[in-house]
Amino acid sequence: MVVSGAKGDEVLERLPKIVLALLIQGMVLLVIALGVYLAPLLVSPPYPYWVLILIQGSLAALVSCKLGLPCWWRWIQFFIPVGLYAGMLINFDPIWALVIFVVVWLVFSNAFKERVPLYLTNDTTRQALSNLVKKKRRQRFLDLGCGLGGNVAYMSQQKPVAESHGVETAPIPYLISKLVTLLRGGQTFAMDMWKTELAYYDVVYAFLSPEPMPRLWEKVKEEMHPGSIFVSNSFPVPGVEPSEVWELSDSRKTILYIYRL
Ligand SMILES: C[S@@+](CC[C@H](N)C(=O)[O-])C[C@H]1O[C@@H](n2cnc3c(N)ncnc32)[C@H](O)[C@@H]1O
């Protein structure tokens, strides 16, 4: 199948990144196979494997950004063939590759399913969240996709917060969040954020990605009660004017988009 121009770009964009990355590796492998077939016309064989591997990694890294992968994936694209070859050289037991894959999956499964990876809210942002809840009493706080549970525990220790909850579906972060909240306060649930009842909460916090924001805003509008607050760290709701925008003074210049319902 030949896909060209804007339509081709669209098809590539819609592919999951990992599939696109593997397609690129496959394509480069074909180019190298053709190169090896034609090379005897110029240089006589044998061709050392390590040279072919370096060409494979470098070519894949070079074209990845142009073919729609985020540019930082070029490092992954380079190290996939190099890593596999190094693994073969040291007789790396494939069972360990499987173990590593399973652990990565259990931590980052939502990066594939929801396009939301795991990264954590910092102390400055938590301080800002505590300022946000200062004015009212007996508030209920929810962290959608609570990661390791740090925010939930922190907010449970703030005086105006009566209940601090979090939901998380990635297994390892959820287990850690359970432990963290057991020791430091708050409560987390192994629950999909799309199944939560936002109406119960006065302050709902999300630190996700641009991907779920339009759908999440529909849920927020439908369920959250007047006077409650939805806060999104770093990712605004497209096309909706936030009530307030807080620019924090941390090193990553965190922006909190605050929507008062
Ligand atoms: C960027 S992390 C933020 C973690 C934490 N809220 C914090 O700010 O430190 C986003 C988290 O949302 C979780 N997540 C993504 N989609 C989810 C869903 N549908 N239901 C529950 N958790 C989800 C991910 O597994 C990840 O742990």
C-alpha cells in the first residue's frame, strides 16, 4: 500500500508510537538488506555485524523524527538495535528482557492505553494546591491518576481538607500509592478515572496529558457541582478559558489552569 502526502501523514500520526517505531526499524532493515545485496559491487564482503547494527540504529534515529515520532525517540530508535546486539554478545537471558518489559508495563501501562505516562507533581505545585484549598473548610480533594499517591497524602495533611482521595489504574504505582497513603494519610483506589463520581469532590486535580483533556472537561462539566474547582497541571482544556492561571516559580515553570465551576 502506498500512502502519500497529507493522508499518509495522518495515517502515520494515528499509529501508536511503538508500532510506528517498529515499522521504521523494519523499513531501515529492508534498506540495509538491499545495501548488503548491492555492496559487493563496491566493497567485498564480509561486513562486520557491528557496522550493520550501527548503520541500522543511526538510520532509524535519523528518519524517526521526520516520520512523525517525537524527536527524543531517536535515542530509543538508536539503542533498540544496539541494545539487542549487545544482549546477544553477552548472552543476555531473554527472560530478563521479558521481566523488564513486564515491570515497565506495570508502571507505564497508561502511557500506551491513555497516552498519559507517569511523572510526578513537585513540592512547589503541592504548596500551590494547599493555597487553593485554604479559604474553605471541610473540602474533598481528588487526584485523577494519582501516581505514587504523594499528592493525596500531602493534601490529607492540610487542615481544610476533610477527605483526600486518588484513583490510579497502573498496578505498581497504585500499590505504592496504597502504601504511601497508609503511612501518611489519604486514600487511593484502583479505579479508572472515567468511572469516578466527580460530584463528590470540591477540588479535582489532574496532571495528565493533552490527550484526555477534551473528554475530561465534558465529565467535569456534567458532574462537578457549582463552586467546585477543577485544576489541571500543565495541560489546559482546549478552547475553554480558565478562571485563573497560576504560573509557579519552580524550575519547570509549572502552570496550573484553574477552572471554577
Ligand atoms: C502524570 S502522572 C501524575 C501522577 C500524580 N497525579 C502526580 O501529579 O504526581 C498521571 C497518572 O495518571 C494515571 N492514569 C492515566 N490514565 C488513567 C486512568 N484512566 N485512570 C486512572 N489513572 C490513570 C497514570 O498511570 C499516571 O500514574
